[in-house]
Amino acid sequence: MTLARDAFGLAFGALSVPEVLALREDSRARHLKGGDASRFGALVGIDDLDAFLRTDAAQTPRVTMADSSRNGSAAVPDDLFTDEDGRIDPVELFRLFDAGATLVVSQFHEMHPPLARFCRGLEKVFLHAVQANIYLTPPGAQGFRTHYDTHDVLVLQVSGRKAWRV
């Protein structure tokens, strides 16, 4: 199978390219039940995220945190979980996570080859740049308040349980 076919099949299951493009042109959000989330296990997992957080690349602005319970912006100030050079302080990061903050790793496809292949495959289908951001939210917490995005978003929940309102 080709890179594009593999990525598209993983993301959209049995839907055809024309069916997915038709969904994109419709302004309504869609929830496509994909069955067992473990099918995404080859893309990224907690172990991959843990390994990344132990590298020098784990620093702001690639790594941020969000907490919908904060007053004002949901963004957690970087200085609460980083050192003066912008590298994460794992102790503080996990303290905030345990208190309900969401860990955000932007453009993780640049650091993780399985996600890079997945994004490149989707780019071949859609003829548009694709990136993968990772959000790790503790059970019972909400990283972001209700909002909308002005760009296309494909959410793949790879582990755990979350109630999504679409």
C-alpha cells in the first residue's frame, strides 16, 4: 500500500476520498466513530511522549500547557513549568498535569517519524500541509474551554476516554 492510502485509511476508515472531501465542504462538524482507538497505537503513544519529554527538544514554544480552570486565558504561563532557557522542568510539568493541566506538544510530527509519515501521506491526498499536535489531558480535566477552530481539524483519540461535544 502507498503512504497516502495507508494514512487515509487509518484516518478515515472505509470512507472514500470524495466522501471525505464532501465532508470538508460541509460546515457542520462530524464525529466519525472509528472503533478501537488502539488502531492508532503505531502513530504515537504515552511512551513516545515520555521519551520526547526527556530530550533537549522538550522546550517552549513546542511544549506548552493549558488549563480551562484558569482565570482569563487557559494558557499556563511557561515559567511555571520551564527553566530560564525554556526547557521543561519535568517535576513542575507533572505537578501541573496532576492538578488538571493539559500538556500540549505542537508539531510533534517534526520529532516523531511515525506521525511524520502519517502527515506526509495525508498531504499527498489533500494537497495541503498537515501537522500533528499532541494533547494529553488528565482524566476528569478539560484543557481548553469550548471553542472553535478556523481551520480543518482531524482529532484522533489514541488512548483513554474523553467526552467530546462536537
